[in-house]
Amino acid sequence: MLIILVSGLAILGYFLHQGRKNLLTDPYKVIDTNACFIIETVDLQSFINSVTTGSGLFGEFEKVKEFEGFNTKLNYLSDQLNKQSINKILHGGLSLISFHPSEKGKLIPFLSMTLPGDVRLRHVTECLRSSGIKEVNESDFNGRTFLSLPFTVRNQNDTAYLLISSGLLICTTSRNLLEKASSQTGRETDIRSKQDFSRILLASGKHEDKIFVIFSNLGTLLKTFFVNDASNLPDKIAKLAGSAGGDIYMNENGLIISGFVESIDSTEILYKHKSNPHRPLDSYKVLPSSTALFETSVHPLEAIPVKNINKASDEVINLAVKLKPYIGDEITKAFFDFNGTVDENTLIIFELTNKVICEQHFLDVPVNVTEIIYFQPDDQTRIPVYHVAYSGLVSLLLSDFTTEFEDRYFTFYDNFMIAGNSYITISRFLYDNLLHNTLANDLIYRNFETTLPSRSGYFFYCVPSHIIDYLARYLNDTIIDGLKSNKNSVDKIQAFGYQFASSNEMIYNSLSVMFKDEVREESTTEWETLLDTIACIKPFFFTNHNTGNKEIFIQDMKNNAYLINSAGRVLWKVPLRERINGSVYMIDYYRNGKYQLLFSGKNNIHLLDRNGNYIERYPVKLRAPATNPLALFDYDNNLDYRILIAGEDRMIYSYDKTGSVVRGWKPFRTAGIVSAEIGFFRVSGKDYIVVADDKSLYFLSRTGNIRLRLKEAVTKAAGSSLQLNAGTIESVVCSSPDGTIQHIYFDGSVRKYNMRKFSIDHSFDIFDIDADGFSEYIFIDKGILYLYDHNRTEMFTREFDSDKLGGPINFIFSGSDRKIGVFDINKKLIYLIDKNGNIMNGFPLKGASMFSIGKLSGRSGWHLIVGGTDRFLYNYRLDTGLK
């Protein structure tokens, strides 16, 4: 028993000795309690290299002039650490980089890292000199030798001080810090003597790089950052909590930090959040995608404070008391980067437990609703916005809401009450929600959201480039000017967010910065309307026979068909059995001035009325699956429509408007497969139905009989249109698979012209772009647009740096204003090109489908409608050059 006891004591003594040895080589032992930030890394070389790669978020910092000095020092440090002589002595030990406030309000860096046991100061001196550092001076302090290394950065002289003490390498630009650290080794007065920091350190990960923030040490440092009107903010930041820490994850797409916040002082702002609930948030579902900043808190409303009651009118107090039981625990403050002041662009959004009762209280309680303004973007939508005489309701409901905010306008949407001091901002909020143009459907926000936990008690989100004016209220001119002068870099930060939730009597927090090495695109649309998936057909302008305004018919990749009014609101959505093939037509089925939508798929002809209902007998099953889109003809302009379509059996079928096969039509069999839409031309009083398969062209009569036999073989290219050229002698024009232009005359003769050799995948059309009465020839091939005049002289060629272009689409805006539309399929960009090959002002525009241009009403200008990659249908208003 004695032997066991002695053995146990010996083993315990050994471990105590080892523990004391490790304690003395612990880099935290020399970190002073006044540190503001601490970075911990297990591999200093890799960490420094990761922030000096020149790419990603930290690579963008290197382009910022204001960070030039810091970046120079950091890159110099990286170069030194990568030298073999210095890398040898580092040996991957634990390293700390702490930052301490100077008397001048600047941060002083301080490095503390463990060294291999056999490394001495002379080894370090030799490594420094062999790495190219010429001036290495030795000095003494309290019997210890330290090194001083003078250096110059941007014509400013400075000195780095280096000391080895108790197995630690200590380096800083402050001799005072070095001397203090030398005296502090082995004492119990390091940063861990702060209880909140000690708990954060214990809760942090073991093998990740980490960062710690000590809030109580930030107050003095931050005072120089803020304007006088916001001079109390540094003190508030210092009183947020005790300390916070988190593991660092970096890549080219940004930065994520996640860890804990500790607050043990009940006077600290975050202390109460240790017990507040957390859950998935809902406000983002109604926040417009144009939101520049929002912060959402989850906590039950507190009692109405007496100090606020004394400032409020009796009417507002009465309303607050009535509303409070029906207001939920999720409150959001949102800022939008619109024209106007910060306060005008700010909304407060309350989640409700009963919207109906809350809105009724607004009408029942006499708060002097001076007027009810109805938001009415179209004839079917009418949402009341209440303009009240007394402000102060928000301040009563939110005890800690202190900003100058005139809450004079209120509205109710979904399950929320929205307060603001600008009707325009509230109307923008309502409009975006009607179009489902919210953060919940914004691709950038949804991608960003995945970097953070799904539950939180507080969530802050912003788009940095959109809040510079907002920040100008708080930050000094030097910082704001720096943000503005580096806006191109700021634009690349797609989103910034921070959230926290209570966890194990602490607060778990996450910070995320999403970076993309491309400037965040600014929307220039008049409106954007959400579809279930991306658009799959060219938008079609449909006339509302009640108002005369245009509406948009579109189909998405799930085969849903939509009718969208001129305000962008979806009037209806109808699931179809198949994908629409080719053109959509508007017809007057009943001959009563009311219009319907006619189109076809592979197996059916469809006819929908303006309400999205099928006309009787429709959809009509085709005699054979179609190989081309339907073609619609009204031979005599008497609404006696004929529908022609080709089948897989190589037969050409003719249907009337009821979907019945036309009597007297003799189904015509082609030699090959017909994929292009059938054409109809009237020349010299005769009708010609022109059919092109992959082998030849056929000129038929109304009965399906051959009307014209060609004197020469003609084959139409798959990407060629079939157009009537109204010259001195009329002809049908198309290109052959090798790009030969073919004029087919109505006596059966054919003339062919070769401009150049084109690939089999080329597109071709004719269009009088210069309005001289003669059509020009347009080719698109291998990413190049070619234009030739009627004499076949090249007018221009334009390269698009893309091997896959859609088009051409021809537009006439006036007698002399005509443009060619082109769609870059790879880059999802659309262009308008004039007769000289110039790109129209404002283009290219973002778009992911073929596009249409038209007027939505008699008073409006021209509008370009196109599908996007993000499930939205875009409406661009075109002003420049389109009169």
C-alpha cells in the first residue's frame, strides 16, 4: 500500500512539474488584460499566408489605399515567415496575435508564440540575419536580452522588439508592451483573469484558428470612429457583453466566424438575451429584396415604460394598450436604399398573432386617422395605408427604440404590421410583396442564409455598398469618404450578417461575410415578378380587352402558364400538360372583341381565355405528335382562322378555330421532317402556304395542293427564317445550311448568293433596319453578328465574345428607329444593336431567355420583358433611343 502511495505521489509530482512547464510556455500568460482583439492560430505561417494570397476577400483589401501600410507590413511578415531559416524555428507552435490600444487611440500588434525547447535567442538572431535583416540590435531589460529591429514602411520609421522568455517568442512594435509582458510571465494577471474571457476560451474549438473580442476594452479605441452625435455608441459597444470568440473559416467566397459570447454582468446589453427565446425567423419572407439593412430581434414586448408614456398622447397610449396582446415576439427594423432620407427609408415591422383584430383596433380607437390612402397598383388590388395624426406608437411598444422616427403611416400585410414615416416607402414594400420580390426569393440572400444557423434570437443583415449613407449618421467623414472612394471593392461584398441565440446559459453567435470577385449587380428593372421556375418561352404581349393595356403571357420550366398584368402582378397561373412550342397567338374566338390565347405543344392545341380557362373542346388532341409550332392564318381577315401544323407522320394538318380538321384540306405529306413554323404569303392575288422540311420547300394552296414547283433545289437552314422580300420582284428568302442566301421567286426560279461560309448552326433573317425600303441580311454565327445591305455589301460585323448567341430578333420603334436583338445564351445577357453595329445605351441587360419589347399601355414607353436566371420575370423600361 505504501509503495502504491509513493508511486502515485511520484506520478502526480511528474505531471504537476510538466503542467507547470507547459503553463510557463503558455502564450496567453503574456497577453495583457487591456487587449481588444486576440487571434489564436496553431499554424502562424499558414494563417498569414491565407490572408495574403491576393485573392478573395482579403485580396480585395490589398486594393484599398487606406490599408496600404497595414498590407505592406502583413506581406513583409508573410515573406519572412516563408523563409526557410525562420520557418525552422517556428515549428508549428501555438501563436497569438493580440491588439492593444495605444495612447493615441491606435492598435498595437503583439505576437506571442511557443518555441521548441532547444531554441535560444542566438538562434533567432542568426535566422533573422540569414533571412536578410541587416540591423539586429541587442538590449537589456531587468537582466533579459531582447532584440530591436528597425524598419521603414511607406517612409515611416518603426521598430519591432523581440524577446524569448519561458519558451515563448514575444514580438511587438511597442517596447512598453514588451517590457510589461516580460514582467508578467508566470503571474496570474493575464487576459484569462477576466472571468468572461476565460469561459469563452474554454468553450472555443481546439484545432481551429480563432478570434476573440474583449468588449470592455473597445470604448476608448472606437471613440475616434464616430461623429459627435453618435459619441455614446462606443460606450454602448463596450457594454454589449464581456467577451466574444469564434472559430475562423476562410475561403475565396468570404469569411465565417462562429462561437460564443459571454456576459456575466447584468448591466451589459446582451445579458438579458441569455434567456431570450430563439427560433426560425419569418420577417425576411416579407422584406423586399431591395432591403439594404435589417435587424430582427425575438423577445416578448416589455411593459410600456413610464418615461415613454409621459411623452405620448392619450390616443396613442390607448392604441398601444389595445394592440400589445396581439403583437408577437419578432420585431424587425429595416432600411431601404431608396431616394430620400434615412428615416424616410426606414420601416418597423411587427409580427402579429392576430392581424384582423389589430387592424380593427386602428379603426376603432380614435387615434385621429387623418386619411386612409389605398395602395392600388392595378384595378384589382386595394390595400389601405393609415395616415395618423399622432406619432409615438413604436416608441411605446419598443422600450429601447430611441431613434428619431416619425411613425405616421401604418399598413397591414400578411401577418405583419408595418410602420413608417413615408407612404412611398410603405408602397414600395407592398408592391415588392405583391410581386413576391422578397428576400425569401432572392438568390444572393438565400445563398448567404445557408452560411448561418437556421434559428436565432437576433439577426443583423446588410448589403455594405447600400448602407454608406445610413452609416454616415454614425461614422466620421474619413471612414465614409474611404468607403465611397473604394465602392468598387465594397460592392464585391455581397452580404454581411451577424446572429446569435441563447445556448447553455451563454450566447452562441455567428458572423458571415459573403464575397464575390464581381461587383454586385444593381437591378434596373421597373418590376420583377416571381415565377415557380425560370421562364422557358419568349414573353408574349396579350391585350386586355377591358382596358386596352397589355399583359404578359409566359410559361416556366414546370410548364406553368402565367398571365401577368402591366403592374407585374400574376393574375393567374395554370399548369399545362406540356411545353409550349413556338409562337403564341391572340385571337378573337367569339368575334365579340374579347381575346384568347392560342398555342400548341407536342400533342395538343391549347386555347385559353383571359381568365386562364380553356375554351370548350380545348385542349385539342393532335392527329399526330407535332414536329413544329402551329401557324395561324386569317386568310381574308374575317376571323375565320386556320391552324396549320406538321406531324411526326410527315403530314401537314389544317384545323379550324374549334379544333376540327378543315374540310376541303388535303393533308400534304412532306419528304422530310418539318421543324419550322409554316409560312403564308399573298402575292399577286394568290395565296401561298410555304412549308420547309430538312430537304426542300413546298408551295401549297389553301386546299393543300402544290401551287408552285421550284426550278432548282432549295434547302432551308434550321436556324433560318422564311420571309417575304417585298422588292421590285417579290420573293421568299431563306438561307441554306452553308449560309447561301436563297431568293425563291413565284415563277419557280431561284437565285443564290454566297457572302461567306457559315456553319450549319448559323441563324439568318432579313430586316429593313435602316428604313430605306430594302431589307438587309442578318447572320449570327459562332458569336458574331453580321449585317449586309440589299446589295450584299457588308455593313458591319460585331463579336460578342461568346460562342452561343440567340436571335436575331427585330424591333421597330418608329419609322427610323429600328434595332436588332441578340441574346448571349452563355453569359445570360441581352443586347440591342443599331444599324451601325453599336450597342444601345444601357445594354447589355441581365436576361436568361429570348425577350420581347412592347408598350404596356398607351401612355407608357417601351418595355423589355425577359426571364432571368433567378426565377423572376424582368420588366425593363427602355427610354434611351426609343422614342
